[in-house]
Amino acid sequence: MSSSDSLPPLPSERLLMEAVSQCDFSRCVVVSPGRGQAGWHAKRLCPTGDVTLWYVDSFRAAQAQQAAIQAGVCVEVACSADLPDAAIQFALVPVLTRGEAEMTRDVLQQAHERLDVGGTLIASVNNPRDHWLQQQMQSMFSKVNCRQSSDGWVYTAIKREPLKKRRRFDAEFVFRDQQRLIRIVTRPSVFSHRSLDVAARLLIEH
């Protein structure tokens, strides 16, 4: 076991890993808040499947890539604004209690859209009193299996049909900068989402 292999996963990711004892997929996407150990777990359970760890932050993506190499696990690491645009059969979304709500909604919806019908999405949260994540899952899936432990919840659902209504999480607005009108489009997980704060103004000026 390498030093990376012995790094403890974050609580929500550990809950998810403990709940998944078997899986079968051609392609799996893992939205990891940490080093992506849930992806290692899925790859070890299904060695023939392709696993992608997805990040929006390049520094965290580089950390996950290095950790996977040191652990000797063959997974892909992707860093982009959206989940990889490919059909998947398995999605793992460990959520931190203090994570960004709007980004989590966006990611869950993207994962649902990319799932094949019959594919499985498993989400977890390190909050024993959670209701919010359960509600998000139930808004997308007709049936959600709920598993509680002393440390949090794990929610498992199978996609039976496409979403009836797709929500938009980006925002667009215009502001005046001297004689110019500048159009801004923002996304969840990006600072100054839906507004223009002082830091964003300074970036624009420079």
C-alpha cells in the first residue's frame, strides 16, 4: 500500500465507498471533493470499466492525478466547466455538508443527463440530519434508496427516464464600465456568481 493509498478519504466519500460493494459499468464519473478515492474504489470493483474523476479546480485535479499515479490506479482525471460529455452507466457524487448548494444541483442534473437509462447515481453527504440532498435526488428520480449511518446518508437511484424539465444554473447580466456595456455570464462554483463584486471588477480592469 502506497502513502497515497493510506490517505483517508473525506467523510462523505468514505460513506459512499462503504456503501458500494459491487458495480458494473463501461464508464463511470466521480465528482470527488477530495483525492478521488471513490473512483479508485469503483475501478477496483470493476477493473474493465473506465473511470473519470472530474474537477473544476486545476490544482485539485493535479493533486488527484498525482495521488492516483502513486496509488497505482488507472483512472482519468478531467478538469472542465462541465462533466465530460459522454454516456455513463455509473455516477458517484459525494457531497460535503458545507458544499455549494447551487453547484451540487448543477452537478447532479448533469450526472442524471449523462446516465444511460438503467444507469445508477449514488450521492452521499456527511450529515446525519440531512434532508436537502435527499430532496434533490427525489426531485430527479422516481425512487431513491436511502441508507443512514451515524455519520451521514447515502442515496442510490436508477435512471428510468430523462428529466422532464431541465433547470438552468448559469446567470447573465450587463454592467457599465465607463463607456462600455459588458455582458457577463457566470456559473456555479465561480466566485461572484450572479453578481459583480469588487474582486471581479479589479480583474476586469487589469
